[in-house]
Amino acid sequence: MLDVLLVEDEEDVRICIASWLEDAGHRVTQASDGGHAATLLESRTFDVAIFDVHLPTIDGLTLARRARHVTPGTAVVIMTSQANVADVVSSLRDGVLDYVVKPFDADRLIERIIVPIAERRAFRRQFEAARVEWINVAVGIRVVATSMQMKAVVDRVKAVAQGDSSVLLYGENGTGKKTLARLLHEASQRRLAPFVVVPWATLADLIVESELRALDGVGDRDAWFRQAEGGTLVLDGIDQAPLSVQAALARVLAEPSSTARRGTDWQPRGVRVVATARTDLSANVKSGAFLEALFYLSAAAGIEVAPLRERKADLMPLVAGILSSLAPGWASIPSIEPGAYAALAAYSFPGNVSELDWALRYAFSQAGTAPIAVTHLPQRIWHGERDAGAD
């Protein structure tokens, strides 16, 4: 339901239009002159204001400009005759959303103008609710889990966090595996100890092997396992490590002094290993691409993280959270147009949450202070691959 201000000096026309709007489920406040309408605009907030061009006291176009400053959130619609269309069209730059040419019927007003405004308002309320929920999240690791798939993943992560077994988080690139690894660490008894991430994909083989040789009894042992002592060591992208590195890592993990254990005072010792991979490593073991010994040492518990295209219920809170993170403390949080959000919802996101984050940062840089529109998004999103489930 929309709260509508209808300003028309011809009583029979005003009553007729008001009945159309009320029959469509909207609440209507009527005024017959511009002066009364101006007073109402200053005292109340309306979703929509419909002004006739010719009004006593203050004309409709002047009212539209005043509404833009007094109540910028109100959608302004102008009613005009054919003779005044040129003036009304030029006023679209002054905050007028749309116009109708007299005479018009109920369908033209309701279906072409009022329904889209109502849909736009509903989207904004839904998006604002998602944004407020994000802002009100307690300080800690923010993991969006609106979808059933992600709720199940978070519950499983929190459950395995209570033990010390190694964990494998697997799923496509960009799904948030490192964030979940951090959540696991924070939910465990190791949360006060170090959290160390080793990015296999970014390290040269020789550097990796050199570190592992040091841990294997040659040279300085003050490396990854020493840095993570008592805490959590994340082996990020372990499926990308060559077999020679896998063998060295397996030897290190096999040493009781390296992996998770409890001391006599029940305090964490060694490190808790969390590995991330793009696929379930059991398939890599069968193909010979991953060592069976390392699989058993690094993946006692396996948790799959679904791609974003399979959990679209998480999209809106993710968008709200990312846009919130883009606003400096002194600035208003960026907003997004329904059309732009629809384009995001239709896209398949092969890069998952990481690609969504990049796309919104790109759009924010293009939009400046304006709401993000579909044309601000990367072209591959609004001209590109659509989700297989989209219409």
C-alpha cells in the first residue's frame, strides 16, 4: 500500500482518480489547491504525490520542485493536457518521476505508474531491512547465511570447531572458504591464539619446499607451524600444491608435535589444520593428483560450500553488506536501483562472492553519489551470462 497525495482542483476528476487508487489498495489524501498541498508536504511524508499542472495558488510544476527539496523520497507524478507536455517533460529533470496526459483511464495510471512505484518501494524496504540487519550484526566474523545451504554450512563449522580434528572446506573459488575458516577459528577454544593463512597458489614451489624442509628438521623451525602454535593454520588452496610439496607437508603433519593436541592443563598445543580446496579431495586422491596420506591428515572433516548461484537467498544481504563496507564513516551508504539488483540476481556469478564484491566496487566507482543503476555494473553482468534458473 502506498500513501498518496492527490492534488486536483476539479472535484469530480479528483474523486474519480481517488477511487481508482483506493480500489487498488492505496491510501489517498486529497487536496484541491497548491497552497494546501504545500502545507501537507511539509507536515507529512507521502510515497507518491500526483499534481495537476494547473492549480490555484501554486501550480503543479512549482509544487514538484518544492517536493523535491522538502520530501525528496516522494515520487512525483504530473497530470497534464497535451498542450503542456513539453513543459512537463522538461520538468523530469527537476525530480518529476513520470506524467500522464488527460484524459486517461485507471489502467494507465495504476499499471504503468503506480504499480512500478509500489514495486520499487517494496524493494527499497527489503533492501534497507537487509542493510540494517548487516549493520546490527555483533562484532565478529560476518558470514551471510540467509539461505538454507549456508545456514547448514555455518552450523557444521561451529560444530566441528569444538573439536581439534583437521577440516577441509571445499567449493568453487570466491565462495568464502577463508572467511568460514576464520569463523571456525573464532568459534573454537583456539580463538585467542594465532590464525595463520598459507596461500599455496601465490607461493613459488621452491619457497614452499624450503619452508617445509625447515620444518622437517633442517634449518629454522620458526615458520608457519611455529607462527600458528596453539592456533589455527589454514592451508589455502591445498589442491594446487604439487605432489612433492604434498609429500613434505604430509611428513610434517604426521609429527605429533605439529598437529593439534591438548596439554596437561587442557590448553591447545600444536596447530589445528584447516585446508581449503576447489573440490572434494577424495576425487583427487582417486585420480592420483592428491596424496592419500595427506588427505587423511588434512581432511578429517569435509564441509562443502555451495556456489552463490545455488544460494540466491544470500544475494541481497551480501549486496547490502558490501555496499555498507564501501561507505566511509561520514558518508551515506550507497543505494542500488531495482533494475541493477535484478541484473545481479539474473547473473550466474562464476566468480561467486568475490566477483560480486568486485562488481559492486566497480559500480560504486562509476555511480559516484548516485544510486547504482544497471548501466553502472560491469557489462558482462548486464549483457553477460544469466543464471540458468532465471526467466
